[in-house]
Amino acid sequence: MTANTPPTPYYAVIFTSLRTEGDQGYAEAAERMVELAREQPGFLGVESARGDDGLGITVSYWISEAAILAWKHHPQHSAIRERGRSTWYSRCHTRVCKVERAYEFKL
């Protein structure tokens, strides 16, 4: 499902990761992080996909850079991020972008 974002500008955080083998509590933690993000001021939505090769891309949308930084420093998110680095990901990359234009097509 695609996120329902407001008119531009807004911000996107693109998180690309390569998973390690086995779940090791990943699915439950990922679900909890989406639930927790939805409770944060300035959160607009999220889109996520993961391929059979373990490559995943999650894009979360935010109203401001301040909202992104507050999420980054949220204690539960920080703890899960560290677990991701130590257990769930063999590689990850985070990019923060300002969305200046957005186009949509619907049937």
C-alpha cells in the first residue's frame, strides 16, 4: 500500500537494508516500529518492500526534519536500530530527502 502524503514539500527517509538469515525476532520488531512511528508527531506514512534476496527498502514520510530527528532519538527506536545493526542486517543505508515534487497516477 502506498502512503497518502500531503502536498509538497515534506520529507522522506529511505532505509535500504540487506537482511541476515533467520527471523530472530525481526518481524515482530518491525511491526512494532511501524506502530510506534504512527504515534509520532509529524509522521505521514510508510511504504516498505523486501525481495527474496533479503534486500529491503522502507520509505517513511515526515512533515519536517525536526520530526525525523525526534524519531531517530526515540528510545525504543534507538534500541531497535542497534539490534538491527548487531543482528538483523548485514548492511544498511539511510538517506534523508526533501520531497519537492510528487506525481501520482490512479485508475
